[in-house]
Amino acid sequence: MKQYMLSVYMDEGFAPSDEEMQTIFKDVDALNDEIKSEGAWVFAGGLHPPSTATVVQAKDGGVITTDGPFAEAKEQVGGFWVIQATDLDAALAWATKATVACRGAVEVRPFQDDTEDLNP
């Protein structure tokens, strides 16, 4: 099976109430249990806010370290799943459930695989 990353994008203005956040946690936990029971689970994790990021970048023969996210954007990665699925359609089915559970947009991307050509 191929592995896919399901990246969750959260809008920095998203500020659910404590009650709504508890519902989201419950929904994501239920989805995690379903992914595991179906044998698609590889790894997942939620991330702290973008303000906690540190960027390390090689530039002009040196290395620069800066605070904050690399991308200056309204939406940032808030968490992710790495799953295994038979094909893109199966990964998209998991992403459909993920966007409902976490209330954020989910980007699906396959991992590179030496055995196939992923030219667009």
C-alpha cells in the first residue's frame, strides 16, 4: 500500500469555544480509532500554533535561524496524519472524514516512491 500525508490546515482566526474544542478532540479521537481499526494508521500528530515554530535555513553559505513560521499566511499546518491506502481515492475518503472531524482543510499528498513515476 502507498503512504499519504493528510495535512490539516487551520485558519489562524479559528477560535472554537472550550466546548467545541472538546467536541473536535472527541471526533478526531474517534477518527483515529477508525483509521487504526481499518489498518490504515501509520502516524499522526497535532502541532502547537505557528508562533512556536523556528525556521532553520541554509542561505548565502551560512545557516539562519528565525522565530515564527516560514510561510507568512493566514492558514498554517495544524496537524497531520500519515496513512497507508490502496490508492488516492481511498486516501481522499479518509481526508473527507478528517476535514469533518477536525474542522480544517485537509491536503492529501502521496509520499515519493522509488518504484513509480509521479510526474504531473
